[in-house]
Amino acid sequence: MTDKQLNQIKGYLNIAKKAGFVIVGQDNLKNYDKKLYLVLYTEPTNNIVSVISRIKSTTMYQSICLEKHDFDTVTNIDNCKIIALKNKAISDKIIELIRGEVN
């Protein structure tokens, strides 16, 4: 991804964090069963893949694997490998940016 895309995604994630729309870490997602729209992760270990497959979200959600550098840049959270968003509008914008649909 380009630096511009990464910065825009980082901005959306910062807004989502401040609004309380981000769930951080696999421990917090293990038993999560409410609305989710986007799961971002890096370094897909067996534990991460297992957590993603067991999420019982009440909505359909996208799960996207990012390269470690890109994930670390946009999340800015130490030792984190997975986050989830529970806001549809922000999730849709981030998905568009990752796919390169937004300039």
C-alpha cells in the first residue's frame, strides 16, 4: 500500500478508537458475539485463524490480512496482531482504501 493509503487508514482507525468502535486483541475477540464489520490482522498464526473462524458476529464481516509493517503503521498498537471494527461506515471506507478504490 502507498503511504497515502496507510495514513488515511490510520486516520480512520484513530477516529474509530476514540469513538470506541475498535476491539483490540484476540483475547477480546474470542467470545465476541455482537456486530462486526471488519477484522484486520497480520501474521496469521493458528491462534489468529482460529479466533477469526470462531467469531460469532451478528453481521457479515470482512477479514483482511495486512503485511506486518502496514498493520503496525495503521494500528500503532504494540504487540497487536488483530483488531476488529464495529462501525459499518468506517469499515467500508477502510476496505475501499485497502482495495485502492479511493484516491
